[in-house]
Amino acid sequence: MADLKFSNTFPVTQKRLLVIIPDRLSVLIKKGEITNRYYNPGNLFDEVHILMINSDRPEILELQKTVGKASLFIHNLPFTVKDFLSTLGMRPRLLARWATPATALAQQIQPDLIRCHGDGLNIFLAYQIKSQLNIPYLVSLHINADEDHRPSLKQSIFGYLYEKKRIEALKGADRVLPVYQSIIPYLEKRGVKNYEVAYNVLNPRNIIAKEDYNLHTPVKLISVGRHFELKNPKNIITAMKEFPEAVFTLVGHGPFQQRLENLAERLNIAEQVKFIHSIANDQLCKILPSFDIFVIHSQHWELSKAVLEALLTGLPVIINRRDGEPIPELQGAPVLLVNNSVEGYTNGIRKLIEDDSVRSQLGKKAKAYASKHWTPSKTEARYVAIYKEILYKVRKP
């Protein structure tokens, strides 16, 4: 059983939140992917405890912005290879022993609410804590695993052993919060009914509205996202041969990185195609308005954070029609949908470069549409309302 590292002291405050996550926060800090008040929307809580299911020890000062004005505490309960073996491949009865220190932590800090990001082992901890201490918990889901996750044979075998308990933990949550509509079928297939779509809170300070829709010289296109099979921008890069008057910037990295850079070299457009492996989200949001067109490829059923940020900025967006069912949030949205082919992207890019009216109207309508649905102040306020609703139900006589 893993040892839980306790923080030294806990001041007496009004409201406490326990956040349980699988992420290594030091990695997110390095990538610049941390958002103001992400773990404490609306500064609702005075004290936030983050419990990571790993041994990561991030710099706490770098994370302070994620909890706003609250006091922040970091805890670790790693799930190691030794734990995997001792639980015989994550058998729930044996996992209960591993979870004991998390219950002890919750007993000590007495959180008013628990928030889980993702439905991995963290929801098992929340489920165990609630069963013993009656502390409510919320679970946010960020992908439809039936569509976007392709487990290995080993993961499938051992995941099967844990699946029944995982579904039980989802059903036991006081609210499940899918961050996109496309996740709803995943929940309904498993009989989870207590859910509500709550979109991710995007960068509340640095998303800036685009005001000037005159084309730059050269024309500036941008794409943001991890470079792998489901987000492979090879057709966009190939299409750039038709636009010597344009420069295409790709922000992101991934297993397809080298082959994409090699493709640009083979096409003799390496000077037109610029690769930026990583950029802090604050900086990215600030520079988005300086581009003319946002263009991306994705087979994910979910609408990516990068697309939402582009829409909120007011960039005209080109995105492919995905294989399978369309992205729910883009039905009726002001984006230019193209076929996932070199010809499809070529036609889409040409249309927006050559027609100033189409390009500017698409961007302005995108800004209005996105502000209505995903502006950070509205999405953050929704989380605050959900938290208050759950807290009121618990405290109500």
C-alpha cells in the first residue's frame, strides 16, 4: 500500500475543496497549460487540497493561480507497479486497502466537496471517501472513451476487472459533468443519469477579440494541437504548396512530429511551415488575434479547447468533417467545414483568402456564437452554481 504524504498543518477556514486528479501538474506547468481559478471557480473555496495519484511534486507557487485566492495544499497517493501487483490488477476489494490513506486525509481536512477530473482511480477514491464520510463528489469527463481511447490488450483485460466498480463510482457521484455533448452517449450506455454538460473554463484573462480582418502579408494561418493519428495535419501542410503567399504555423508536438517536419522539407515549403513545439496558453491566447485563419484537422468527437479559443477570439475557423457522427457543438456553428483531403483544405483556405467578406463575417459570427455558449465568465459561473447546489443539498436540514 502506498504511503500518503500529508501537509503539515491546515488552517481553519470556511470552505474546503478536495481535488483528486491523475495528472502530473509539473508537466502542465512546463507546458504552460494552467488556467486561473481552474480548481477553484469563482474563488468559492477558501482552501483547496489537490491529491495526485502519482509522486509528482510541482512547485506550489506556480500552481497558486489555479486556485485563485484560496490556500493551496498538495498531496500524493501514488499508484505504482507494486500497487498494481498487490491489487491483482486493480481488483476493487484489494484497491480499498490502497485507498485507505485518502480516506484518512479526507477525515483530517474535512472537505465540503470533492472534485475529480477524469474517471480513473481518482473516482474510486472519491467513492470510498463518500461511502465512509458522506462527502459529496463531482466527476468531470473530458473524452468519450468509447470513441477516442484505444486500450492495449493488457489495459482491456485489467480494465474489465475494474469496470463494474468504475461505473458504480460514476453512478454514485452527486453530479457527472461531461465537458462536451459527445460524451453523453458514453454515460447513457452505462446507465449514468445524473449528468450535466459543463464546458471547460477557458483562459479568463488572455483571450482577446480580433478586430482587424485585413489579411497580413504574408497571410498567416495557425493550427494548435497535439500531432498524432487523430490530429494529423498532413493534408493541411500539403495544401500549403498552393499558397506561396501564406505562412502556416503549427503549435504542438507529438509522435507524428518528425514525419510532419520531413513532409514540409520534401514539399520544399519548410520556410512556409513553422513548427512551435510548445507555447504557454496565456501567450497563445494573446497572439491568436494576430493570425488571419485558424485551420485544424481532428477526428475526435469532442470539440478541442484550441478550437474554442480560436472561436472566442473571432478567428475564421476551417475544420474537417470527421468520420462518423459530427461534433454536436459545431452543428449550426459558424465554421467552414471541409473534406479531410488536400483538395478540401485547399478549397477552404482559398475561399477565405480570396473573399474578404466571407472571411470577416465568418470570424465575427464565430466570436458572437462562441461568446453566447463558451465565454469564460459564463462557464465559470455555471461551475460555481453547480458547486453551490450540491453544497446546499448537503447542508439542508
